[in-house]
Amino acid sequence: SVLGPVQSVRMPALHQHIARDEPLFSISSRGRSLTFCAPMSGVVVACNEEVTRRPGLINREPYAAGWIVRLHGDDVRGEGHRLLWGPSARIWFEEEVQRVAALVGGPWAPGVMGCDRLPLRQLHLCIEDPAWAWLTETTGTDEARTDLAVDAPRATSA
């Protein structure tokens, strides 16, 4: 995780209605937080209270015990096209990894990136505050898909 070991989670209330692109939940680590917005409008139908007690589950088991929120979409047919499935989700993820790699600079290989060749799981140690601010402000936005070499602040090696 770019954020590092998750130390806390902030979730919405059960049965709360969340509009598309509004904050859905946030995770924090080492004094930094990252907010994730709702991919579509809907009602929160489940919150994993176990991750509030054991937030490390998010890092260790993100697709199993580390899930955070379940949202029942208001208009899945109308807004569902925004969701990524299968190969599209993989391509998006690979683009996000490239975006972070460009942010910290340096070549990378599977599992290892820049910053004195630290393992990917330690990447958060290389991202300084200005670069972190830019990363969090552009996550999930069209700006995230632009050429990073032009405007993105760069992190420095630790």
C-alpha cells in the first residue's frame, strides 16, 4: 500500500446515503490519510467493524477480511458504467502503479520501486508532504491520468 500500514479507518454510518464522488471512507497511517469517494450514489448497507479494531487487515487481506464498506447503488444501470471489471480494472491498477512510480522517480521492477530500491510495501517512506498532497488531491480524478512528468512534485530518496 502506498499509504503504508493502515492504522485507522473512518467509515460512514450504516444506512447513510452517499452521492457519487462524495467521500465514502478514509484510511490513515503515519499521520497521513487517504479518502476514497463513492463510485456511484447509494446507501451504505454494510461496514466492516472488524477493520476498525484491526485496521491491518486492510493491508493483509484487502479482498477478504479487509473489506471496508458495501454500497447498494441507487442506479446501477445508469452509473454502473463507471465501475471497472476484469481487464479494465487491471489496466487501471497498473496505470496507478505507474503514476506513483513516476511520483517517486526511478526505475522499478515488479515488487520493487525507486527510492533506493525499497520494496513496494515501503514506498510510503519515500513520499514527502508536497508529493503526498498532490497524490491525494488527484486520486480518482482526470488529473491523475495526465502526464506526470510535467507537473507532479517528486519525492526524494530516503
